[in-house]
Amino acid sequence: MKSRLLFLLALLAFLLAGISYASPTPLPTPKQVIGSLANNFKGLRDYTCTAEAHYRKGRETEDKVYLIYFKRPNLVRAEVISGDNEGGVAVLNKEGKVQAHSGGFLSWLILNLDTDNPLVTTIRGNRMDESSFVYMVEKMKEGLPLKGEGEVHTAGYKVINGVKTVALESNYTQRIDGITKEIAYVVPGKWMIKKILEYEGSVEVINVTYSDVKVNSGLSDKLFTM
């Protein structure tokens, strides 16, 4: 009995030692994260995804769930499937213009608008031609941090909706469109953007989570016209 107890104690000590000295997964550097994203998107021709978005400007808020279609070089279709203006559709076409209709009883009325028209931007002025993963990664490649002057670092791992991500955090010494901090949560291995958070000081003003991403399904150009 005594020898069995000593064996169990020794086994427990061995297991605890293994736990204590297990090396954590090392964090990739910002350059590694951005480089891996860029490499992943080199072969990207098109994608679809769902984007659950929350925007804040002062006391005003905007909440929408979009079904998004993207095709290179920069064709975008966004359908509001839930939230504010449900049923609304906007298309960024080959001419760089936006065709759009609202949800509800005015859905028959199609408007032709510039990308910066408030009818087809978020309440914070985010535009369709700046909304794609490809655009985000290109901005990351242009220089660190993602926007403006400041510093960028990887800020640890976080599980989002059951998916492990690494946080790429940018802090700005000068406000860029009011933003002082931006965090891009990236799925390592798959190298896809899972979530974007942006802050004004300590206040979260943009929160977009992406899911159901499907790439290179052969989207037709007809999707991007009305």
C-alpha cells in the first residue's frame, strides 16, 4: 500500500512538473501577422461573409448584420439582413460608384451615389470602398500601425466565438478620425480577420465580428450591379 502511494505521489509530481514547465505558444510579431495575412490574400479572388457590426458616434448608435460579397479588384455588395435598415442593399460597382436601395416600402427606389455619401456610409463615415479584408491588409502593409502615427504590438491570444485569435493592437499618438486605438483579431493558421475593434479613448466605437467566411467561390459580376 505504501509503495503504491509513493508511486502515485511521484506520478502526480511528474504531471505537475510537466504543466509548470510547458512552454506557452509564442506570440507572432506584428510583421509576422501582417505578412501571413498578405500571403493568404494573394490568391484571393472573391469571398462572402457575415459581418455583425456595432457603431457609436456620441450618443448615436447603429447596429446591423450584413451579408457581404467581395470580388477583386474592389467590387462589394452589402445586404442588411438584420438590424437598422433591414432589407437595404448597397453595391460598389466597377465605376467606383454605389448603387443602393433602402429596406421597406422604398426598396424599389435605386439611388446612384458617391462612396462618401452619408446614405451609404456608417454613422462614423466608414465607406464601402474601405470595407474589404483586402483593403484592411493593404493598409497594414503600408506601414505600422494600421493608421497614422503610433505603435503596434501583438497583445496576446483571445478566443472569440470558439475561435482562437491573436490580437494586433495599434495605439495612435494622434487621433485618426477620432480613433485612438484599433485591435484586429486574426485567426492564426487560417490567417483571416475575425474581429475589428476601434476606440475613442476608453470608449468602444466600432465592433465588427466576421463569420461564415467562404473564399473563391466564383462570384458573378452580376452580383455587383442593380
